[in-house]
Amino acid sequence: MTSHQFTFTSSRYSDGEEGTSLKADTCDKCDAISTYGFIITPAPPSPPPPTEEVGTAGGDVPEAAPRWASAICLLDHELLKMVLSKMDCWEMIRARRVCRRWRSAIDDIVSDCRRELTDQKTRGGEVPVPVTGLELVVKTQDQPKLTELRAPTAETDTDLRLVAATCHALEKVNLRGFKLRASALRRLARANASSLRELTLPAGISDWQLEALLEPLKALERLDVSPPVDSSGKWLRLLPKSLKRLDITGSGMTETPVYHPRWPTSGLDVGVQLATDTLLDQLTALATHTVTGLKIRYSRSLTPEATGRLLTVLTTLKNVTLCGSGFICDTVLVAFHGCSQLDTLEHYDTRPLTDIPALTQSEVAAVSRMAVTCRKLKTLFIGSSTENCQAVLTALHEADLGCDGGQSRTINLWVAKSLLDKLTQPPNGSKIYLGSYT
């Protein structure tokens, strides 16, 4: 059987230190494990177990070895492999440094894993999805141009240090299910700084881990992140200009991304859920980007003031979706006046229809003024009660929409299909088209 050489580099256990690539280990003492870089090389033949020395009469009897050492020495090669294979992958590879017998057993475990994966690929015709950390390590070694990385399907805490230094062409990375250390994150980001396009991060990642990962990335286009509850928001200033989509789940929770734009924009699309006022205030740092799409939902603790502050600074917005209660109010609608490129606005009140209060005259007037001020507004979705939808429809019909670029303006007003027949249709010649969505 031909042994294959594996090269691993990793960090020390201290998160702030960088790991270094080390030469092949040649030490056989247990107390020599002082570093964590390793190279798997063909192991020399295991020497025969030492024969027990028998003391002569009146002579010294050799000191007895510890019981656990004697027990392991009694295991044959296959049993030793069985025991060592139960270890965590990171610890198992480190265990190669204990002695020659362990090194030989672990090298055989790796070879067996490679052979099994090859057989699966031969039978199935596709590269099998890694189930264990060891399978992931073998896959990354055998595919130096691997473009996608995700955690093994049968493990929930795989150490990222196992693969951080061996992947150099990744385009998509999902770090949910990995044990993260800042040094490993930094190493992974630096090795794939120019190739990584999509990145998904788990809840619980700290600010300094997030910053260590984002700082080297220069080509990132999509980021799905759940920042910590106490985040300072500094990581937002590290986002590259190449970013096209940012999905944020607040409160340190991992949820399905919320931003599914009807019409993806040409700039940065931002989706936020479970947001707080603090998070929205931090998002004002995105004013240095060309944010053209914004979607906010499932954010019950938001105040109109925080929403208004964010909208005021994101003046390049084209498509906006606001799902929740209290978004149709003077404070929020006035904030749109600076969005000269606004094309599509969606307002959905997520409360039961019976719980939605009637819009005040001031709020209805604010909708009308917003439509007049945002000269490029063409599409307006309203998810509210029949009374409120009728009030908005009437106000828009009576508003002087003027022209856009010398052409007569028409606004498409969309309401829930169940409400369409209950509303008064605009007369012929109206600048308002009334339609329904499902």
C-alpha cells in the first residue's frame, strides 16, 4: 500500500497567535507535543514489542510501566486503529506525535479513509459529501482547487484549523458547524482573499473574529451574518466595495436570509431581520457604499426614528421593503424625500387586519407627499386594511404627480388580492394603476 503525504498547518491554541508550518515530527515522547503543525508522512515499520526483562536473583528489577501504557502496548495494530479512530480528528492527528506505533496506525486510518472515499466516488460517480472531519481533511488535500467549503454533515463542531491553510481557491464558504478561532479565520481569509465570493457565518461569532475574517477579503459579493448582541458595528466598515448582497440577522440568531428582491438592484442589496434600533444606527456606516436595495422584517422592537435615520443616509436606495408595524408614519415617509432614485416601495403591516389602526390624515398626506417628492417612484405595494388602502388610493389619485423627464408619471399601486374588489377603481385617465398581489 502506498502512503500519501498530507501537509497540515494550524495555529496554536491561543487565538491571537499565528500557526507555522513545521517539519515532519521525529520525536516519540508523549511530552514533546508542544506545537500543532504536522505533516503526515509514510511511517517506518513498527518495531517488535520489547520483551519483558526478568530480574536475576539479588539484582534490580526494572521499574514497571504505567498500567494504561501497558494496556495500549498490548493492543494489536487493528485494535489500536479502532481506538484512535474514535478520537476527534484534530486530536487524532496530534496523537501521531506520541510514538511510532500511533503514527503508523493513524497513517493507516487516513489511507483507509481515502480508499473509502475513492470507492464511493467510483460507485456514485460524484465526489461524496464529507461526513466526518477526517473525510473533509482528505477531500481538501485531494482537491487543492476546491471551490466550496462546508462542515461535515455528521459533526457539529469541526475545528476550522484542520483546513484553514489547505484551501486556496474557495469561492463559497459556509462556516456554520465549525469551531472558529480568530487565527484560523484570518488564515482562511488570507489564503482565499481574491477568490472568495460568498460567505455564511454562524451565530455566536464575536466582533474580533468577524473583523479578523473580513479584513483581508477584497472580492466578497455576498455575506450572511448574525452579529453578536453587543456588537460595536465596526465590522461594517470592513465590508469590501465588491459586496452585492448583505443578509443580517440581529440578536445573535441564525435565520434564513430575508432579502429576496423581486428585481435585484445594481448596487448593494441589504436584508435585515430581528433588528434593533442599535443595529439600524450601526448600518448607517453603509452610507459609504451604494446601497440600492433594503428589506427590513420581523423587527418588532424598531422605532420609526431609527428607521428614519437609516433611510435618511441611504440616499441611493431604489427598492425598499418594510415589513412590520408602524412603518407608514410621518417620520419614516419624510425620510424618503432624499431618495431621489426610489423606484419601488413595499409597505406590509404584518398585524392581523382587525388590529391595524386607521391611518391619520397626516399619515395619508405623508404618503401623497412622498409620492410627489420621489419623482422616479413607479411601484407602490400596500399591505394594510381595506380602509387604509382606499385612503392611500384616493390620496394618490388626487395628488399632482407631475412628470418625470418630460413624460407623464404613472404609479402602479398593488394591494392584496382579497381587497382588490373592495376598492374603488381609479377612473379612466388616472395616473394610478390598481393591481393585486397574492
